[in-house]
Amino acid sequence: MNFIFILYFFGILLACFQDIKRREVDDWLNLALFFSGTAYLFFSSSISSSSIAGYGFFVFFMALVSFSLYNGRFFAGGDAKLVFALTPFFYNFTFINSLKGFFLFFIFLVLAGAIYGLLFILYLSVRDFRKLRKDLIEDFRKNRLTKYFIVIILVFLLLGFFDLFFLIAALALLLVVFLFFLTKSLEKVSFTVEKNYFDLQEGDWLRKDIKIGNRVIRASWDGLSKEDIVLIRKYKKKVVVKEGIPYVPAFLLAFIFYFLKADFLRLLFGF
């Protein structure tokens, strides 16, 4: 267990606390991780004068990945920046080796994110069950497609007596429909919060457009800007914002799994 592992373990742990508490990761933390990790690589001779260009190219690649993850709306800003901050951790003398290490971690991150996301949704469903049940039933009744889903599922169930495929298809469709309505209800019940103007932070997501004076502030992926917050505070207005799942804990799980299993997978797949 070396310095760079300890640095990133405690850095990601701190990022977890920030994300769970405030749904954001501070820029200073991501920058501190990146520059501390880079300094360690230089002082430990992991980067020589001949490999500076290779490290620079890997930094450029990781910046491009982070930018794509954010603009593709896969990750929020803090999560995408954390991916970039991990660049020194994955650097392994050559660009190809570094790339393999990052892709291995990313596979772990996708798996950890899927498991963690399902568990988090299950937790919210239990915690907010009473409010969620009421909203779920109301959404189900109001949706015009509900009756068509019911008819299709019933037809598939009847056909399931003759062919197992239709029974499996009916259960799969039922699960998809349920998750669709559950996600919509969770967004309104568990991921929507009314905030006072003095609690707003840059990047907060509006649930819908709001009009303040003669200006309309649009609900966008980029969230509230500093100028938007100044205007809202000027009018002392409360706003409804959306909160996402704090995703950094998935980074911590993937990081630990990567550390514990990386040697075995490298041996198995030649990484």
C-alpha cells in the first residue's frame, strides 16, 4: 500500500462526505488530488524526462473523457472532475498501460454504480413509502398509456401458458413499467427539495423554469450560475431544485475493488 493509494483513498472518502451532505464535490479537492498525485509521480521518479510527453498525452485523454462524460450527461460536474483528478493514480509508465488501468477501473465503476444505485433507490422507496405510494398510484391512473400496458401484459401472460418466452416477456415488461413510474415518482417525492435563496449553490438543478422580474431562468443541465443565484437572492425567492443520487460512494467502492482485484484481473487478462 503506497502513498498514492492512501492519498486517493482518503480524498475519495472526503468527496463521499461532501457528495452525501451537499450533493457536490468541491473543486479544490479535485485539484488538490490531481496536483498532489502529479507531484508524487515526479518525486518518485515514476515520470522521467523522456516520459513527460506520454503523461501529458494521458492527461489530455483523461480531460477529454471527463468532458465527454459531463457533456454526454452521464456524470454531473463534480463526478466528471473526480474522474480527471484520478489521472495520476492510473498512470503506469506508458500510455497503453495507463489506459488499461483506467478502463479496468471504469468497468468496476459501472458495476459498482449499478449495484449502489439500485440499493439507494430501494432505500428511498422504503424511507418515503407513504408519500411515494400515493404519488405512484396517482401517476399510474393519470397516464394515458397505462391501459395499453395492462392489455399487453395480460395478453403476454395468457400466451405464457403456451410459450415460456411470453411469460418472461410479460414479467420483464411489468418490471420496466413499474420502474418507469417509480423513477418518475421518486423524482418528485425524494429528489425534489424546496430551497431558501440563501441555501442555493452554483450548479443546483431547477425542477422547472422560474420567472424573476422580467427574466426567465431556465432549468438546464448546467444548473444555476452565480449570476442566477445573485438574482434569486435579490428577490429573496424560494425555488424548487432537483437532487440526484450522490454518486461518489460508487467511486469509493470501485476504487477499493480495483485495489483488491486488479492484480488478479491483470494476471487473468494480461492487464
